[in-house]
Amino acid sequence: MSTLQLDHVSRWYRNVVAVNDVSMTIRPGVTGLLGPNGAGKSTLIALMSGFLAPSTGTVTLDGEPLWRNEQVYRKVGLVPEREALFDYLTGRQFVVANAELHGLPDADAAAQASIALVEMSDAQDRVISTYSKGMRQRIKMASSLVHDPAVLLLDEPFNGMDPRQRIHLMDLLRRMGAEGRTVLFSSHILEEVEQVARQIEVVVAGRHAASGDFGAIRRLMTDRPNRFVLRTADDRTMASVLLADPSVRGARLRSEGGIELEASDFGRFSEVLPQLARDHGIRLLEVTPTDESLESVFAYLVSA
Amino acid sequence: MTSPVSPTIVRLGVRSVFGRRRGILLFLLPLVLVGLAVLVRVLVGDDLEAASDTLYGLGLVVIVPLVALLATTGVLAPEIDDGSIAYLLAKPISRHTIVVSKLVVAASCVLLFAAVPMLIAGLVLALDDPQLGAGFALGSLAGGLAYCAVFALLSVMTRHAVVVGLIYMLIWEGLLGGLLDGVRWLSVTRWAGAIIDQVTAEINLVEGLGTVYAVVATVIVVVAGTWLTGRKLRAFNLTGDE
């Protein structure tokens, strides 16, 4: 069991602050690092994997510094975001090479086990340049798991995966966490994070904006005004019916058709909307959240 | 791992050099050298000066640094450019082992595609004087190793290692080395020339440069370049696309 500790870590590039006074503890189990693009997630993962020196503060794994300490890689597996691999090798050759570089006594057996874990056995003898994005992601996973690391760091691992591969990777991460490994992955999609991670660390504009289990983060995000655009068979009646309900704070008819609506209680609103529509015989044609982009959610979180 | 060389990195390095288009150039360059040597031999005949000019002007000044540049940047630069070097660095291996292993590949290329062709070209040009070819082969190997160390350091310092390497080759070693006499003290090609002068008694490529100085300077560049490259790689910043 291993613990990653960031203590008042900042990192800047000339005048640009990428990470600003972040302190967090990543314990065994699955942790999601959530934040919009450009929030500093990749910088944090680079700091946690010893590929970047903090400008101030310390990053340690079980008390040992990660920067300029190659011995920590005995315990750490890293899945970088960048796609580039050794394209001229087959998947198997690549994972075997990784096993050899870790100095494993039986590199072939370790590679086979790791490849099987990510379900790449059938494609292992194909050259990596022929792999799809999802397959590349899985062979990267296999290479980072080959030495059975206590800590697994993954930068945007779900990018480019199809739904089936996504579910498989989520299962795998959950299993890794349940086995007592310290698993940390970054993502800018809340739904992805909450399906896998028990603990969520939110970063926005380089700052540590929130920390907690997904329920706490979800509540922070949902107990706030939500905006929607509704298109119905009878917008005027629907707007007046909805305005009468306490879950709705405001409604406006749009000149181009449809209703612009602000709900103050998202939970109740999502329950009463279909009920009210049915009771009044109004057909709902479209319900679109207009401010669900994470940026707005994070902006709210930071100001909260 | 305590061994200074990792067979896995050597294997990957060989695949990296010959798995790309630039690998073909490594085969073409020696062919040009030997081809030109044959042409000179046919046109000029057995002439020591013509032989020496060909081996020095084309071989030592052009082919040797080019082979070293292609081989060294071939094992290092693409992985640094695309970030795949992270897979080598995220391992409990000394950074110096990584650099030495990669330089073993580059040095082997220098031996095969520069030093051996120089020996062959030397024999073609002066079959009755094998010392000439041997001297140029030895000088090429020494100079090639120094070039490899310089280009390795360039590869970890700049993303434009090939361009910077070519500029260094053409301006410093080629142009200024020919124009300014004092450059010989800081020129890999001139050091190699001094070593060749020592082995082959009949020719005199570089004036006023002691063999001992040339050998010591070459060794210092090889050792310091390798060590500094490893040190630079130890502090390698790998940041994401953010």
C-alpha cells in the first residue's frame, strides 16, 4: 500500500502558473483527478510521476521524493496521455521490453499476464502502428502494469475509447483499486470519474478546488441553478405550469421558439418535469441543459 | 540494474535507427564514399595526395559527422520529440545507462558506416599502402565517437538537434575550421586529423596539433558529452499537452 503526498506544491513556467499551492494526499483505492482542459491535471500527473520538478513544495511517495529518483519506478506505473509509442514494435515486443527494463526475472511471462489483463492477447503480435486508439491505450496500460506496481497513474485514459473499451477499463481500474493499489486517473468528464473513483480531487485553473467522495462533489454541482432549453408542443402553457412549481426559478419564452428555464432544485425539477407535462397533455420535444459544460460547473465550484 | 549498458535499450535503439527512412541514408553515405574513391582511383591513378584529399575532404569532413548525426539523433531525438522516451525513463534504470546504451548503437553505426568504409576507400585508393586506410579508419572512429557524444547532448538540449548539428558541422567544423587556424584546438575533425597523421607517416593533415592533445580532447568530449547527456536526461521534464 502506497500513498502519494503533495505538500503546498506550485509549478510555474516562466510567468505562467500551472499548479498553484496544491496539497493533496492520494491513498490506496481509485482517485479521480477532475478538471477542465488546461486546469493543470497533466502537470500534476507529471509532478506525481517524477517527470517534473515542483517549483515550490514537495511531492513524495511513501515519504520518498519522486524527482530525480528513478528507483521509485519500481512502485509506479505511468500511462502518459500522449499517443506516441514504439510504433515499429508489436504489442508483445513492447510490453516484453518494458518488463525487461524493469529487470523482471521472467519478462515474457509477466508481459503475457499483463497483456491478458487488458484483453490484448489476440492482437499482441500485430505492429503497434496498426492499432486503434483504444488498443494503444490498452497496450500502454499493459506496459505500465507489467511490474505489478503499487501506484498507477493514468493521464486521460478514456480519451478515444469506444463505450465497450471504456467499460472494460473502468472495471479494470476498479479491480486495481480494490486490490489495494493507489490508482489515480485524470479526466475532464464528471460522469467518467464518478463511475470509477471513490475519491475525487477537483482542480480548476491550477488550484485544488474541491476534494471528497463523488456524492459530496455531485451535491456541490447540483445544488445550484441549472439552465435548460425546453421545446414542447405548447411552450406558453408549459412555461406557466413550470413557473408554478418551486423547483423552477424563472422561465422565458424565446423568440425563436422554446423556453429558457432556470431550475433551482435540479433533483426535484427532473422528477416534476415529465409529470407536469403528462398531467397537462403537453408533449416534450427537447430538454437541453445549456450550462452543463464543466467550465461553468467549475466556475461555480470555485466561487462557492 | 547496475550494468552500464542495457541490451533492451540497445535492441530498441537498433530498431529505431533502421526502422525509419533516415536509416537508408546510413547505407547510402558509405556507398558514395567508396564509389567516389573508385572514381578517383580510375581517373587519377595511384596518387597519395588525391587519396588523402578524398578521404579527408569527403570522408572525415562530411561522411563521418553525417553518419554520427544520423545515428545519434536517430536513437534519441524521435523519442524525445514524441514523448515515447517516457517509457524508458519511467524505469528504475540509471539515466547514464540509457545514454550509454544508445551511444553504443550510434558508435556501432559509426564503426560500420564510417570507419569500415574509410578503410575500404583507403584500400581502393592506395592498395599498396594499407596504413593510409587504417589511419583514416581509426581517426574516423575517434572523431565519430566524439561527434556522437556532441550530438547526443544536442538531442537532449534542443528539439532541433538535426538542424543545429548540421549548422555546427558546416559552419564550425567545415567553414571556420578551414578558414581559421585556431579552430583546430576546438575541432573534432582536426583532432581526428591529428590522430590520422600520427598513424600514417606520409601525410600531414593538421599542422601544429599534438597527438596527445588530440586524443585527450577527444576522450574528454566523449566522456563529458555522455555524462552531461545523462545528467540532462535525469532532469527531463515531460509535460502533457496542456
